[in-house]
Amino acid sequence: MEKENLFGKTLTELQAIVADLNLPKFVAKQISDWMYKKRVSSLDEMRNISKQAKELLAEKHKVSFTSFSNVQESMDGTKKYLFPVKPMQFIEAAYIPENDRATLCVSSQVGCKMGCLFCMTGKQGFQGNLTSGEILNQIFSLPEFDKLTNIVYMGMGEPFDNLDEVLKSIEILTADYGLGWSSKRITVSTIGIIPGIRKFLNQSNAHLAVSLHNPFEAERKQLMPIENVYHLPKVLDEIRSFDFNNQRRVSFEYIMFNGVNDQTRHINELARILNGIKCRINLIRFHPIPGTPLETSSNETILAFQAGLKKKGIVTTIRASRGEDIFAACGLLSTKELVKQQKNEEY
Ligand code: SF4
């Protein structure tokens, strides 16, 4: 039987495991200190835990990290790390250094079931949820771990489709028993899953990013099937009902598609529907993917769109494209081809 990995367990979960083995409660805290503060990757290395306790734990449990199996580096310094998860399942994480920041974009699922028209991960389909440990492994196994300033959950998958594991991973990143990071260094992105937004806002303090991409429901539906389930006005009502003071931020991601969502009427409608929400819009150049008729808006159009939104009083930034040459940029993460290759090699 496969041993259960303790890495990725919250302190409460560790306490339950330790209690089951009739070990003293403080052993759970010792384990979390070794894993999350000292970042050791085996029970053997936990020096202040008794031999007997380690033997009991090791009967059904282990502590291990998974190293990345490949890394690609972009001309702009972005690195894309590939991590094996299960046989024939891989995920990618993008490390993005810039000036005094270093951001890691992590995956929360293998593939994704949301089917957004503009996204390679969506085209890959869904292969499974990541555990909290598998999410955190992307961070802890990163060679640049010590340089990280920010984590964004914007890699493969819809985080609110795997919210419990995402919340556990955020707890471990921010808790005193874990890394003790400020939750202001963490941003989680969603396409607008309302129950997930509610739970996330109530159970964490991390920033929220919502993929908006079109303010008109009928047009948004063409890009994002989720609009059939959770309508944008209801998503915005949910956000409006929450108090975003105390430095917590909500931002909206807006990929610019030529002739699709980049006209003056879109600016006007964005200003109308976002009225009353203290937020920022991030404009993102579209990175073309095979099999979609979508094209990116021109630089002039993106600049004009930004100016139009600013005139309406909406803080708007244009997100720099990073890692496009290694398919690490927004919407380009996919491990589908890799799985195909591996299958071919096996036959
Ligand atoms: Fe899934 Fe996000 Fe891609 Fe949509 S954009 S298919 S939610 S990974």
C-alpha cells in the first residue's frame, strides 16, 4: 500500500494522525516544524522525534518532496518547471523574476474541466485534482525558493474547483506553524465560481483575481462556458457584498481579443458593471493557441483601452507578457503533448 505523505497536511491533520498512533500531541508540531520551517524531506532527518515515534509514523506515512523533471528558461528569465504528479500526469509552474519581485505561478489541478476557449490547459481536459502537498511541492521544491516574494494560483486548473486543497495549502503558507508568509503575498484566480468565492473570502485573507474577459454575458459565454452556470452580475454581487478593506485586493483579469472584447462599448459596460467595486483591471495580451480563431488586440488598441478605462476612474495596468517563447505565459500551460510523447515511447 502506498504510504501517505505527511507533507501538505495542516497542523490539525497532523495532530489527528499523531493522536491515532497514541503519540504525544507535541509531535505534530515537531513534524510541521521540520517539514515547513526546516524543509526536510524525510522522517529520518527529524532529529528531535524519538526513534520509536518515527517507526510508528513510518508504518503508514512518509515525508517526501518530488523534484521537477524538466525546466525551460525563457529569454526574459522566466522559468517553466515540470513536475510529475502520478504516472502520466504532469503539472507546470512558472517562475517569474522581475526587479525586486519573484513570483511563482502554481497549478492547482492536472488539466482543467472549465473549457475556456482561449486556454491550452482547458484544451487538455481534466485529469485530476492536486493535493495540498502537490500544490506546495511546486513551491518547496523550487530551486529559487528563497527568492520568492509572491505566489499566484494562476497555473493549470481552476483553484475553486479544488478549493479545500487550495485553502489547506494557503493555510500552510501563512500559518505560524508553516511558512508564516503574509497572505498579501498570495493571489488566487478564479473564473467566477460563486460558492468558491464566498468560501475563499471567508476562510482566507489572500487576494482574489477574477477572470472577466468580457462584460456582456452573451459574449462572455462564447469565451467561457462557466457563464452558463454562474452569471457575471451574480459574481459581482458576491464580490460587492464583501468588505475589501484591510489591504485585501480584488482584481479583474482581462485578456484582449482583437474585435471581440476591445471596443468602446466594452469600456463603457465594464465601468457600469464594476461601479462601486474598488478594484484594478489587468489587461493581458492574448497569446495565440492552436485551434482558436481568436487573435490578440494590437498594442495601440490595448493602450487606448487602458486609457478609456482610466478615464472612467478604473485603475488599469497592462500585464507584461512573460515566458511566451517557452509556453509559460498566461493561458499556455499544458502537459497534453508530453503525455502523448510518453505514451508513444512506451509502445
Ligand atoms: Fe481552466 Fe483557467 Fe484555463 Fe479556464 S482559463 S480552462 S479555468 S485553466
